[in-house]
Amino acid sequence: IGCAALDLSGRVTDSNEDEVQVKRAIIQAADRVAVLADHTKFDRVAFLDLVSLSEVSYLVTDERPSQEWVDRCEELGVELLY
């Protein structure tokens, strides 16, 4: 699932209401959830909550995020791939 923003409080957010509804349905049906977010999406907030980071299995990004993010993903049991 793509997203518009991620913040350390554990919110994964997006900005398109129609897409959020479809993505939420996909997440509900999934056994595991992978969120795809390039490095520009970290430490930002969009206006629609998509999913809690604690519900995500994998976070896939293009660059190693800050140590805070590495620690947060480890804390929540999210496998970080970069």
C-alpha cells in the first residue's frame, strides 16, 4: 500500500479519500500489510488516517531512515526494508 506520509506517533496517512477507502478494504482482507514510502514521506502527516503502523508487517523505502525510525519499527515489530 502506498501512502502520503508517516509520523513517529505511528500514523500512516494519505490524502485521497477514495483511495483510502479502497486501501482500508485491502488492509482488512490482508494477512500481512506492506507500506511503500520513499524517504520524503517520513516525518510528515497527510489529512486522512490510513492505518496504524502497529498493523503494518513491512515498511519498504528507498533509503535507510533515521535511527529513530529504525528503533520505532523494531519496537512495533515492523520489518523495515530499504
